[in-house]
Amino acid sequence: MNATPTEELSRLRSSIDNIDAALIHLLAERFKCTQQVGALKARTGMPPADKSREQAQVARLRALAAESGLDPVFAEKFLAFVIAEVIHHHERHAEAHEPS
């Protein structure tokens, strides 16, 4: 038996909801790791940002996006947002470790 348009819409939205939940959990895990990186950088006096790492990540994720059928420009914008937030966290770690 074929699903009605309403049933099909509900099924698709349920899949979207599951994917959104997975994305949030993955971002949370990513930020747990980057918090540890920020703490390490602050303890050792490393700068909060690493431009060469950022450039490599952008290139890598643009390629992954293209391979996956996702707009590389969108992927780069998304990564830029995430990187900006990570650097902000790293700067806060660095400020907390500055000598008084």
C-alpha cells in the first residue's frame, strides 16, 4: 500500500529530526575535543588560532563536501562558523591562564 503525502512527509521529517539530533551530538563531541585543545594551548602558551590548520581543514572539508554532493561553499561557511566559535573558546582559555 502506498503512503499518503502526509504520511510520506511525516516519515521524511522524522528522518530529518534524527539527523539533526545526530548533528548536535557530533558537534557536542567535537567541542569537547576542541575544549581540550584550547586548554592544552593555554597551558603551553600556544596561540589560540592556527591559520595553517584552518586552511587545511577548509580544503579537506570542501573536498569531502564535493564528494558527498554538498555545496562546498556552504560547507566552508559552516566550518568558518564552527572555527570562529572554537577560537573564541581558545581565547577564553588563554585569558584564564594569563599571569595576574
